[in-house]
Amino acid sequence: MRFSVLLSLYYKENPIFLRESLHSVFGQTLQPDEVILVEDGPLTPALYEVVEEFAGRYSTIKRIVLEKNRGLGNALSEGLKHCSCDLVARMDTDDICKPERFARQLAFMESHPEISVVGAWIDEFQETISNVTSTRKLPQNPQEIRLFGKKRNPMNHPVTMFRKQAVEAAGGYLPFPLFEDYYLWVRMMLNGSKMYNIPESLLYFRFSPEMCKRRGGWKYAYVEMRFQRQLQKLGYIGILMMMTNICIRLVTRLVPNSLRGWIYKKFLRK
């Protein structure tokens, strides 16, 4: 089966990380048929240099240029339109695929036509992949994923592969800052899609204290409350679950950054 890889890039990304990410995509044991790279607004000269280097080396790269920054949800929605394959692998421009990732996921999707999205675990690292600090493990089968999703995001977005037709049937990527992927998974499950997580790590996910800091504060807490309210409106969770989730998350978002990092490692990671 043919498959596409979908990435979105904006000006704040690190060119060194982008280079490592693209090296991991093109260093796979199974090569993609096309790599859709959405340039979400103008980039820095250093980022353009990396993009042009790889575009000149690999003809499978298709650059989709957006004149203005439109945000991740809109950028991925636009990129998905240009994916010519029904199977699409998501990838972030600062993470690193393990060499067998695409081969493992494609083989699974070929043998499980009833599954719309396949994910996997991720190894979170700081600075280099030799410094893995934690692994985000997730439930495996569709029933467990649907139940887990009522409390937390049930899929690791940067390591997912999905069927384009199923994503579009649920409305595709919609703009909901910070929760574009979670929002998509919920709408897909409510539309009848089944998901599965391969119980092994297939990607190195770049983690930093700055990321932990960005996941705190009143602004993040407010958006998260709005998202929980949206899940309740969709009928995915009840009012009691919504209130429970909001209370737990409010505490997590407002504690000091150092304590939030400890909570992530102690209770939310394996």
C-alpha cells in the first residue's frame, strides 16, 4: 500500500531539530511515497536552507506554502488535501522516528482494515536520544482507547498513521488550539472509527522544561476547560466526568513548573 507523511512547519522551529526529523523520515526501512511539508507562514532563512536541501535531495517532498501562519489545525487540514494516498503518517518537525516505524504501522494497517488509526508508544528524551527520561504508554485495543480518551488523550499524535477517508468523514482537522489531535480522535470515535496502539515505542519525542512550562498557566487551563465542555457537548463524556477532569487539570496547570514536571513523570508516564 502507498502512504503519505504529513508535517507542518512554522518559523519558531529549530533548524537542527528539523534536520534530525527529516533524516529519520528518509532513513526508514520503508520509504514513503510522498512527504507533504506544509510551510505554515514565512520561515527563517535557516529553516528554508534545511527545507531546500532536503527538497533538492528527495523528489517525494511536496512543499505546501501558506502565506500567513494559520495554526496547526488549519495547516494540517490544508496539507491533508494534498495527500494523494489514503494512508497518512503524521510526523512532527522536531521528533525522531525509529527506523522500523513506517514498516510496522503499514503492515498493521494492511492486516487490520477495520482500524482507522494506529499509534504507538513514544520515548520522551531531552537533548539526545540516548537520554530517554520517560515513555508514554497508552491502551492498546479500541475499547480501552475509547474509555481512556474520556480522561486523557488516547493517541500519541506524532506517531499516528491513519486512513484519510476516515479522518475526512469525521470533519478532518479543525482549529482548536492545543487540542487539534485530541478533538479529531474523539470525533472519529463518535463517528464509528476504531483505533489501536502498537505496544512498543516507535518514536523519540523531544521533551524539555520549556514544554512543561507551556502546559501551565491560566491561559492553558482556560482552553482546557473549553475543550472539556466541548467533549460534553458532543456527548462523549457526562457532566460529572467533565467536572472531574476540569478539577484535576486545573490543579495540574496552576502548580509550579517544577512540581508539574514531577507529576508528569510520577503519575502520567511509565
